[in-house]
Amino acid sequence: AQSVSQHNHHVILSEAASLELGCNYSYGGTVNLFWYVQYPGQHLQLLLKYFSGDPLVKGIKGFEAEFIKSKFSFNLRKPSVQWSDTAEYFCACHGPGTYKYIFGTGTRLKVLA
Amino acid sequence: GAGVSQTPSNKVTEKGKYVELRCDPISGHTALYWYRQSLGQGPEFLIYFQGTGAADDSGLPNDRFFAVRPEGSVSTLKIQRTERGDSAVYLCASSLMGEVNEQFFGPGTRLTVL
């Protein structure tokens, strides 16, 4: 069965620190991968997505993610976080022919000013 | 343009009661999804519609849960004989069907069963 693992449940960083959030998926075929963010009191918003092509994907607000097929990973990165990045981040995937997302459990990021 | 809207934003009910949760998708989106998010967890898939029909209802936990989308737009998630374990945030999303399925989420309905 498909699954998505996010190993970091809570992350606390100071402003300007670099961020990397891990995401591993379990699926044997081609997958589409997504990172969503949920700011406090707001709904889920798409940060970035990967479906094919360049494995390094750039999203909004300076975020990027790298798809490494051999490691079944799609880690999220940002070189320098801001206080406003405080939020919960979810990795998700879906395979071909199945349109339901499989989500990870999420990572709560707190950025200290 | 308007995003996905869900009503009510909060619903408190008593164990055993019946509830209906409504989702209004983005205009023109043919696919509609329901997810449930429990505290400390990621959203879990319940059901999705392509047009008026349920294309995949494999995530519905039991026969107390049912969803409809009679005209291919607004959808209603119905829960009968609610239980305390049904307490969660119920999320709705919609998308254009295509090779890359980018889903747009609504704000959710927080259901509390006392």
C-alpha cells in the first residue's frame, strides 16, 4: 500500500537558519509528489509539486524540493527561514490512475524571531 | 475567484445524532474529494467524485458515512449515528482532472461529537 513518512514531527529553528524537512514515500510506480503548508488558522495551500522532468522543483516563498527516485524521497528545503514560515508542512503523493492523496503526518515548524 | 468553501465551519453535536457537512468546490472543477484530519495526523482520504458519481469511496470508514454530489457541483458528507471517534476536521478539495492532480482545499469543518 502507498504510504508517506515524515520523520520530523516538530522542528524549531531561528530566523535565517536553513531548513530541510524529510519526506519518504512508498510506492512502486510513477508518483506525483506535493508539499502543502498550513499556516495557523488557514487552510492547506500548495507549496510545490513534482510530476516529471527536472527533479529539483522550485515553489512559492523560496521553497524547493528535490525528488530522488533511488531514495524514494522528496525533501523540502529553504536556505533561510523567516518567522512567517511558522506553519505545519505536509508531504503528499498520488500514483497514476488513483487521484486520492496519501498524506504524511505533517511537520510542525516553529521559527523563532 | 472564489476558492473551495465549506459549511459550517464548526459543528458540535451529540453522540447518536445525524450531521451533514457541505462543500462548494471551485467553479468548473469536475473532481471533488473529502478527507478527514484527526488531531496530530495528516488528512486521510474518504471519498472522491468525478462529476456526479463516486469514483472511489474506499476511504469511508463504515456505512454510517455517505456522500452525495447530485448535480456535479456541491457535495454533502452525511454521518449517521455519530460517535465520539468521528470528531475531526473534515476537509474538502476540488481539482480539474488531468495528468497532474493539483487539489485545492477548503478551510474544513471542525466536527465535535460530545
